[in-house]
Amino acid sequence: MTRIKTYQPGLAWFAALGSAWVFVLVALGAFTTSIGAGMAFADWPLSNGSVNPHGWLEEIDKFAEHSHRLSGTMMGLITLALAVWLHRGEERAWLRRLGWWALGIVIFQGVLGGTRVLFDRMHVPGFAMSFGQMLRIPHGVLAQVYVCILFAIAAGLSRPWIENTLGTARPLVRRLGWWCVVLLFVQLTVAATMRHNYAGLAIPTFPWSNADGGLLPAAWDYRVALHFTHRVMAAAIAIGVAAYGHFLVRDRGLAPVLRGASLLLVGLVAGQIWLGAQIIWTGRSVTMTTGHVILSALTLAVTFGVAFITHRGSMEPARP
């Protein structure tokens, strides 16, 4: 079997398809949580004992949950095909490993989602959430890791990466990129914890944190603390991404498409802040809440993708 390191359009486009399809899965998962439909079916892996349960196309909660399960199955099949294709046709060991990591994560995510359903009523002493409900948090966080891995695979298979037409970033730009990725990942972890602790409206005013126009909440509990941390992290991310975008666009060593990505990054963060405000002002509208979750995943994925691409030199050392 011959493995080659040349641009393979079929494999590259298939990886790009997987990177796009994952947002269908994220959107359906976000919508399911936003309308509280996670337990529309109390069994797993089937839904009411069937792959085509009665009423799932007519009842919105059943449609949301079953569509999420079906899209997850499709994502698993796409990832399986991608991992095998990489193993058989890709010479770079790091890309083959990423393919198997992606497959392992998507399988674990399926099991985690199913366990969340099966243990929904298992009480945990000292906690308001059941064991199954707690599993929603790592399920949401791990989904972000999976999205980033898919973007890394798609980047490594792309023609600009293969042909090395992306340029070389300065060390400062590379460091800022990873700091922004870390900030975004921490923020998404806080957001998932806040969301599943029903703390999205723990501070019901914006941009102020209390009815008197103060920066700090008038009263504190763990939900308020989660929500306030989310707001502080948003401010830190806005500053960090603005700084990253500034140095990224000024780095003449990079290809214009990468420098132009700075505008996209700033726009994504601005859109996130706007959607976050809309959630408060609309009393947690399903549309705004779902959009906020989707855009958060996209913001992390694009930031990670740009940061990852600027590290191409360390991923693909020059051959003698």
C-alpha cells in the first residue's frame, strides 16, 4: 500500500464536508437543549423502541431529539469513513492519529449522550441535577474538542497547506492565537456549565449587572457567579481577539487570506456578544439561544483553525 503526501481532492473535500456537517449536529443539539427536549425519548439507542418513532415528525420535542440522534449517527459514519480513508491513503502519521482520535471521540460522545438519557433519574446526593443531567456538561465540552479536531484534519488536507502557500507567522501571532483558543475553550466550558445549571438569566439585565446600573450583581449565588464569570470572560475574549486580529492583519509574512481572517474573527466575537445580549433582552429566546451556541462553536473552530494553520511549520518540518 502506497501512502502519499500530495493534495488529494476527494479526501480533502470529504473532510471539509465532515467539518460542515458537524454544525448541523451542533445546531440540532443546541435547539434540543433550548426547548428542553433532551428527554423526549426515555430510551436509547432507539427512540421509543424504534428507529422511526411515532410522531417524531409532528411533535417538536420529538423531532428535535430524534433529529439530533440521527445526525449524530450520520456524523459517526462520516468520521468512521474519514478515519479509514486517512489510515489507508495518508502518509502523515499525525493526520492518521487525528482521524482515529476523532472516531474515538464521536463514539464516546454517542455513549455519553445515551448514558445521559439512561441515568436521567439517578439522584446524586448534594446536587440539584441528576447524574444523567450532569453528563450534559462534558457532552457539550467534548463536542468542541471534536469540532477542532475535524478542522485540524480539514486544514492539513487542504491544497494551501499541502503546497505551503500560507506563509509564516511571527512568534507573537502564533502565541496570541493559542491564547485566544484557550480563552474561548474556557468560556465554552463555563457556558456549558451555566446553560445546564439554568443560569442563563441569573443576571436578567445587560449590559449592567443589576437594576441600579451597577457592574456587580446585587446578590450572589452559584448561578449568578457562573453567569457573571461568563460575562467577564466575554470581555477578556473581546480584548484578546481584537489584539490577535490587529497583529494578524499586520503580519506581512502570512498569506492575505489568513490576514483577512482577522476581520472574520472580530466579527464572530461581536456577533456572539450581540446574541448574548439578545438572550437577556428577549428572556432567553429559543432562536437567540440556539444561534448563540452555534456561533460559539464556529468562533472557537475558526480561531483554532487560524491558529493551527499558523503553526504549519512545526507540523510539517522541512525534509532534507
